[in-house]
Amino acid sequence: MKGSEKPELDMEKTARFLGLSVSRLERLLEKRLLSRNWGKYKNLFRFETSVSGIERGSVLLQKRDGELDLILGFPKIQRAMLLEPSINNHFSEIDKLIVEEKMNGYNVRVIENAGKLIAFTRSGHVCPYSTEKVNYLLDPSFFRQYPDLVVHGEMAGPENPYVSKKVYDTQTLDFFVFDIRHKKTGQPLPVIQRRKLAASFGFKQVPFLGEFARKEAAEKIMSIIKKLGDMGHEGVVIKDLDMDLSPIKYTCSESNCADLEHAFKFYNEVGRDYLYSRVVREGFQTVEWDEDEDTMEKRCLRLGKSILSPMADSVRRVGNGEKLYDEVTLRFQNPQTLQEFEEYFRRLGIDAIFDRVGYSGGELMVNLQKLNQSTTDKTESMWEGNLW
């Protein structure tokens, strides 16, 4: 066996650890529903589907000594469509609620392995770009002191290869903690305990927006949502203090429309459920907020423009011979990370162009263009006179 290769899984030991039969584990591996990572992370296996209570995106880690660890996927947070009924129903036995900001980026889970931090995406992949970032944004002593905890956070800012936003107080890309959970059980720390612990290690956190009695929470949150919307921010997450109940989320109209604006720019790449759900949210919100005719008309105009304007612009650009793409500038501390990130995109099937543009502050600056070929091809076909 070559030194760089990882030993194969002990099937009986792994099956016992996961609470599965050996035959079921074998089937998961054969069907690649439990997939081994590549490159220097071949000791990691990600769950491509939920299995016996193990969430999709969970990661099985095989340590150097052969011992196993499990990093559970982050559970999906359900959405409130009507704020007051949802709060009163979901938190019916809770007197006080905490509201934190839901930041618009991409969420990662961070652990330490073999002396280095690793950042997992929601799907369980190791993102090289995110991993490089967390290794200098987070204090590694936390993970040595609390090896059984997983830090969950939002990577947000303009230098974001997935969701580039310029609305936050960062010029690059930052990591904002929104949860800390026990590795094996997925049990979250209570909100105040988590915030104190994260602060003690200097971790940035999602903004704390208030603690409210349940009976007044909906009214307070509506006011918060309007302010966040004016700032172009995404929304809120509503939690009970002890995290005994799952949180719920609620978003701003401006965020819904910003999502639609980006999606309709690349109308042939995005699933229809993604588009439809954001339009439906607007209908529920305008009714609950009891908007007058003028206010509702402004909402209709905002919603309509977010759909039609970007799509018309894309049709026009393709008609002029242009290709459609997302563009963002990234910075890398190590050129090797750039190579790994390019390979990561290639393996995920993301068509992208990486253009090195020089150095700034000792970091390699790269212009990333993510090509949206499906929308370009579809639009070209229409310009050529083909039928839908």
C-alpha cells in the first residue's frame, strides 16, 4: 500500500459504529450513497442520502488510528409563511424566544482533523477555499479544547464563490457562527451558552437581534424584517433559548426578490420549485402584513422587476453574442489551494474559468467566472428560431 493511500474501511466495525447491517453498508458503498472523498481527504465518506436517522450530508471520518467519527449533517430549518400563527403553533409551550439574523451566504461545518481545520459544505464535500479560510479565521485551540463539538457558520461576503453579497460589514469573506453542536448526537448548545463560548474564542457570530416574549414576538420580528429588508439582508432565525425545539426561519421580501433576480438571469439553470416558492412567500407576507393598495403595488412592482428585468437582460446579451456567467474575485493564501479548488469545481461539474490577476497583500487574487451554459444555449436556440 502506498503511503498516501488510506486503509479500507473495516466493514463490521463501521457497520456497528453506524448502527447498520454489514450488507446495508456494502450496498451504500456500492451505490455510492456513501461516497469516499478524493485527494488528501480519502479518509472521509459523505452520505449522499439520509440513512437510518443519519442526515444527508453527514460525514464519516476514518482517523489515522482506524477509529471512526461521525459529523452529522445540519438539519433543514423549516420556514414560517405566516409569522404569528407559525410562532404560536411551533413554540406553543415556550414563553421566550431569541431572534438571530439569517445571513445570506453558504453554511459550513468545521472540525479539526490531523491538526488542521476542515470545512464541510451542506452536502458533505470538503471545500478547499472554505477550508483555507477557516484555518486563519478561527482559533484552532477551540477544537483541541472541545474535540466533540462541531462549529456551524455562514460564510458571507463579496468574495464568495457561491453567494456573493456586498451588504455585510466585510470586504472579503468572513465566517459567522450560528450554531455549535455535539458531534455524535447533533444536539445543539443553548443559544446563550453558545454565544458566550464562541465569543470567548473571538469567533464572529450572526447578529443577535433580541429576546422576546412569545406573545409579542411576531410584531417585533415584523419590525426587524422591514429594517433588514431595507438593508438588503436576508431574514431571521427564531429559536427557543434551550434549543429543545428546532428553529424556524423567516425572510425579507427584498431577499426573495434578490434571489429571483439572480435566478431569472440564469433561468434555465434553476429548479422551478426554487422560483415558485419565493413568489408564494410574497403572497403570504402581503396578506399577513395587511398592506394597503399602494404598498402592495410597490411589492408587485419589485417582484415583477426581479423576474422580468434580469431575464430580458440575459436574452438581450445572448442575442448580442455574449455568454452568460457569474463573476467574482477571490483571494488565496496558497496557490495550491487554488489548484485544489479548480479540481473541486471540475469534479462537481461546475464550468468555470479561473484567471489569476496578481497579488494583493501577499494573497493571490483570482477572477472566477462561473459559466451558465444551459441558459446561454437555450437562449441562443430561441434566437435561431427554434421553438420552446
